[in-house]
Amino acid sequence: MTVKDEIEDRLTAAFRPAVLEVVNESHLHAGHAGDDGSGASHFHITIRAEAFRDMSRLARHRAVQQALGDLNQRIHAIAMDIG
């Protein structure tokens, strides 16, 4: 299972989103700081879920980070578009 698949599985289980798009952007950062050569270091997540409706922006980000759990240590950067 790829890191992208793990991200999708964890976020789907935690939030049952109406929209979930996980894009591996690691190739855009090849050779830069944080690129570990794995090809799975930088991701962009777009997620829309009812669970976020009454949360502040900060609470949404924290909820996603919590759902990702130990993956946070394996990923250098995650850009998020949460709603």
C-alpha cells in the first residue's frame, strides 16, 4: 500500500468525506530540503466532510493531523484544503 493509499484510507475512515483528493506532489520537490528520495514526501489534500462543518480552521487541521497519526512522521509536508 502506498502512502497516498494510507492517507485516503485513514481520512475516509475518520470523516467519510463527500470529496477527497490526495495528490502526491513529491516530484515537484525532488532534490529540495525534506525530499527523502522515497517519492512520498509531499502531498496536497482536498477534503470536504460534514464532520468539519462546526469546526474552526485550526480544529479542522488538527483533526486531519490526528487522523493521519504516525503518517505525519513519514511525510515532510502536507498542504490542506479542508471544508
